[in-house]
Amino acid sequence: MTVEQILTGRDNYSYLIYSEEAKEAALVDPGFSAADSLKRLSELGLDLTYIINTHHHADHTAANDSVKKLFSPQILAHELDAPKIKGGVDSTLQDGQILNIGEIEIKIIHTPGHTRGGICLLVDDKYLLTGDTLFIGDCGRVDLPDGSNREMFNTLARLKELPNDLIVYPGHDYGNKPFDTLGNQKLASKVLLASTLEEFCRIP
Ligand SMILES: [Fe+2]
């Protein structure tokens, strides 16, 4: 089982989750341009089963259609964000749902706060792909039309319950490193250190 982090555009991260045994992959957040992800797929000789969007924003979803034309993946997103994705999706996701790529298990965690239908992906209990919910050292914006301070605070409280040894793979390169353990972030990230909603809202 492999998860590859692929920088696309200025600071977006796409992710390829793949099984070399099954020759199957999922592409998480193609971004504005999926050229580098497509190059990796063909280098590895993988079939693309799914495109999974962590949320509806265009910097994560704009290349869905161009990838769909080359491969025939199912495009998936949470049911609350799916209607806002240009080009639409093939199927919607719900909290707790499990997807499989060969032997790999991907669990969907609904994490509203940045958008109403934002999701994180827990891959084989080892990796947590957090989209724009959790960055290294910060969380996603809550001041956009779909954002909510209260929902983000509750979402972060839920993520804090997950094991410390998970690797956090964020949706943007905004931090001082491209990824980190959740345990380190619980000790270092101002948004995870806030223990009340009031404290969270006071973070600049
Ligand atoms: Fe976003």
C-alpha cells in the first residue's frame, strides 16, 4: 500500500493511493492540473478506480473532468459538497463509509468547518488525508460562505481523538513541513491546542 504526495500548482497537494498488487489507484483532489498525477499513474501502470474530492473548491476539483476523459474513474465527494462540483460526481459519500483499492481500506470521516461537506480520508489506519480541514500548523478557512467556526472546532475535537502515530497529509503546502504525525500536531498546532470554542475563535 502506498500513498504518494504530489505538489500541483503553487501549493496544492494531490494524493495517489495505490496498490501495486491490484494495480489500482485512487486520486485524491486532482487540483487545477493533474498532469503530474497522470504521469505517475502511467509510470506505475495503474488503473484509476476513483477520484475522491475532499471538498468542492475548484483548486481541488477543476481537473476532475480531464482525468475522467483519460481514465474512467468514479468521481466521489460527500453528499453535501457534491452538488457544487463542476461537472458533477458519480456517487456521493457519507461519514463512516469504507472504500477499497485492492487490499487498501479508505474510511470517510465527515469533517465540516471549511465547507459543509468536507471529508478526511483515513487510509489503512496509517495515513490521514485532511484536505483543507487540517494543515500543518493550522486549519482551513472558516470565513468563506460554507465555513463555520463552531463546526470546525467540533471537527478538530473529533480528529484529536485519532491515534498519535497517524501521518497527516494536508491539502496545501502551508506549513513548515509537507506532512507530520498527528501526535506532533496535537502538541504544536494552535488550532489543535485550543480547548474551547471561545479560545479557538480568538486565534488570529
Ligand atoms: Fe478549500
